[in-house]
Amino acid sequence: METRIVTLCYRKIIDARSQKEWEKLVFEDTWKEFKMQSQLFNQESRYTTFSQLLLHVPASEKLHFLVSAAAVNYIKQLGNKIPDVVNNIGKTFLSFSKFYFEIINSDLQHKSVHSIAINFYSDPLRWHETIGDYLLLSADADGIEGQTSLYKIQPFVNIHSLQKEQNDGAIKR
């Protein structure tokens, strides 16, 4: 029998329209950090937008990493649970240990333009079955029996990686 191990990716976009308190705090602090860190790459104040910086100052690509520092403590508050992604009974169930922060857009003069994405990568999951539009998943990627979750893939969630292994333990990629 073939077993499938998947990693899911959830792309959380945060911008001026974000409503949850956690999102608003991340939005405010990452915009302030963008304004501060962009000074490194814009000492003559020639550029006002993130896209202008990327176009004219190639080293400004580092702003993704530099601005992410403002979001790290908020991400830690999530307790390694991917936000917003819930199983069929409405509970968060995906754990993560990796994420990638990116600036989508920003403007030094107009905070309302600021937009970021945090891509959360789930820990490996065992994909037991597909039932209609749902995936039956468990966090027991190592084969230990555990609790399952019935999950319907929602917008901004993608299967990031898939591994197949035969019952003899050999992994196919």
C-alpha cells in the first residue's frame, strides 16, 4: 500500500483591510519597520515605494528579511498553529515550524498601500484518504496512530510538497 505525506502551505495576506487585532498589530509594526529599514537603501529619499526600491536598488530585496523581524514575536504568539485554517469541526489543526515573510507592496508615504504575506508551511501530514471534497489527514507522518482531521482545502492553501512511500518504507518523490 502506498502512503502519502504532504506539507501544506497557507498564504496569509495582511493589509490595511485586515480586521483581527493580531493582524492589525502585525500590519502596523511591519509598516513602521519597513519605513525604518528602507532608509538603508534609500539614503537620498529618491524612492517612495517598495517596487521602486526593488527596481533601482537590487540589494533592497533584503527588506523581506529585515522587515520580518517586526513580525516574528507575533508569529510566536500563534503557538506553532497555522491561523485561520480549520478542520471540518472548526478547529485549527495544522502545526508549523517554518514560515516565509514577504512584502507584497508598501509605500513610505501611504500606509494604506502596505501589504505583506506570511506563508506558513505545515509540519508533514499523513494523507489517509480523499472523501468527496475533503482530505482525511493526521499529524502522524511517522506512521504512529493518532487523531485525524477532515479538511476541505480553502483559498490560499496549497499542497506544497508530496511524498509517496511504499509499505516497505521506501520513499518516492
